[in-house]
Amino acid sequence: MKILKEEYVKWDAPIVTKIANRTGDTFRILISTVLSARTKDAVTSKASKRLFEVASTPDEMRKLSIEEIEKLIYPVGFYHTKARRLPELAGILIEKYDGKVPDSLDELLKLPGVGRKTANLVLTVGFGKQGICVDTHVHRISNRFGYVKTKNPTETEFSLREKLPSRWWTIYNDLLVTLGQNICFPRNPDCEVCPLNKLCEKVNI
């Protein structure tokens, strides 16, 4: 983790982290995280920019039609489903949370389109709270390291909660996602240039 933290500044950070650093707006962080599911960062970045230029608050988001949202966020993964969920999500924030994004895991998980990955990421980058966000990069690389032996992201999250020192929880996702986007690819990882080459067990490579 110390090695990755030093190398991290050389690489391009994940888009949700950029939005968090640039705006500190938990609503934008939540929406961009929802958009990022099953979507490459470059696509998420452009879609988020288009959407937030039109609607950057729950009230503005709720007023958009599904068709308008679809045009703004295309071609993010599952854009039809996400376009239906976003105004619904915005409405719930207004009606139940006074237009604010809740800052607890349990409440975030009640929102439509919000799973454990999204909720944990909002907690860590949006509120600076403890959480371990596990997406496909984190799941794949944690197993590739040989640090955990799990079958899915949920198993990985709970395994990491037991094993990973808590001081690394909030930054773990950022470090591994950035590594996964720049070096530790799903296929043909660039092990020769990886700063963790001599430490990684290279499971299933």
C-alpha cells in the first residue's frame, strides 16, 4: 500500500475521485458513482459532465424526463435503467432526506440503484468515513495479489474488512482502481512495469 500510494500520483485518478476533489458535492459524487457502474471512466466522465451541466441538484434532476437523461448519459452501461432510477433517486432525497445525500451505509443502500460498492464509495470519498469500496478492479487485483481468495466483490469486501488494516480502508479503492486502469489490466497486465511485481503472487495470470 505504501508503494502504491507513492506511485498513485503518477497515474490518472478515477473520475469519481476527481469529482470529489474538485467539487466536494456528495450529490454529484453519488450520481457519478451510479453512472460509473459497468462503464469505463472516460465514458463516465463525459456523461457526468453533460448531465451536471443540465442538472446538478436533486430538484433539477427530478424534473428531467427519462428521455432527456438517456440522451445526456448515453452510452454509459445500462443507461436505460439508470435514466429511470436517477429522477426517482433524486425524488427520494428530496422527500426523505431534505435534499441531502445520507451519510450512513444503511440509508444509502435504501436508495434505488445504490449497491454496496456505490454506498461505500460515497461514504469514503464523499464523507471521509470508513468503508471499503469493492468494484471489479478491487476484487480482481486483491485476488491476483493473493491477499484474499474470494468469488465475488461482496465476499472480497467482507474478507478485506477482516484482514486489511483500517488505516487503508478509505484509500484502498482509489489505489487499486488506479492500478487496474493503468497497469493491472483484466487481460495482459503489464507486470514488467508494475511497482508491485516482486510482491504480487500473480494468481491466475
